[in-house]
Amino acid sequence: MRLLAALAALLLLFSLAGAGPARHAYHSSITELRYNAAKKQLELSVKVFTDDFEKALSQGQPKAVSLTDAGPLPLALATAYLQRTLQASTTAGAPLPLQVLGMQAENDGFWFYCKVSLPGALPGVQLRQAVLLDVFADQMNIVNIEAGGKKQSALFRAGHEQEVLTW
């Protein structure tokens, strides 16, 4: 129950963040994960703070990356980063490739829309949600899951990047 209250508080803070240049005292992301049994896929929406995500994408690049830059580079870098840090597999450990479909700006953040094709009906998946954990020691990644007619939440952070989610 405490976890749900903490998650609700973080969700409220995340949604109330100002629209100007982001300066925030905490580092978090929100992932909405929906199991679509009819299409045999997971549908994921990942929201990150723009400044945090740009910092991660800029590491190792010759110049700072802006998600609003023209051209394919921002989405290509974001796709590669998400495929490294957001991974799904069967509960037995077989990898399930993540496909990034697109991105959309919203206030001081960005939504990334992704899908994972499944081999068939699954009772659950193993999820690794390590987005921005390589950049911020206090990063918290909230995952809201909708599957099998029920909703649940999970919290991923340093030392707890992976969890088996069942429905």
C-alpha cells in the first residue's frame, strides 16, 4: 500500500512539472505497459524528462543531442538507447525485441511509443527497465501494467532493474 501511495505521489509530481526548462529534484520515468493478447504484443509508452534523456543520449556524442533537432538522429539515438535499457523477455529468458514506433513532445518531457511482438499468449514477461539508471543514481522508473483485466504497478531502480511481471 505504501508503494502505491509513493507511486501516486510521483505520478502527481511528474504530471505537475512546469512547461519551461526542467529543473527537478528527482529523476523518474513512467512506463505504461499494456498486454494486447489479440495482437500478441506488448504496447509500451515511456515518458521521460527531456533534459534527463538528452543528457543520456549525449554521452559519447561529439556534441549535445537535442530531441527537437531536425532529421532522423534523435529518434535513432533514442531507439538504440531504449533497446539497451528497456528489455523484455519471456519468463524463461528468451529475448523479445523492442520496436520504437515514434516519439512525441509533451511539456518538459517526451513520450516514446514502443511495441514488443510476442510468440503467442504469455502468462507474463520478464522486464528490465533501466532507463536513465546509468545517468542518475536516484532514478526511479515506474511501470504501470494493464493485462488480463487487471492493473498493477512496479518500481524499478538501481539494484532492482528487472522483475517478472505476471497476469
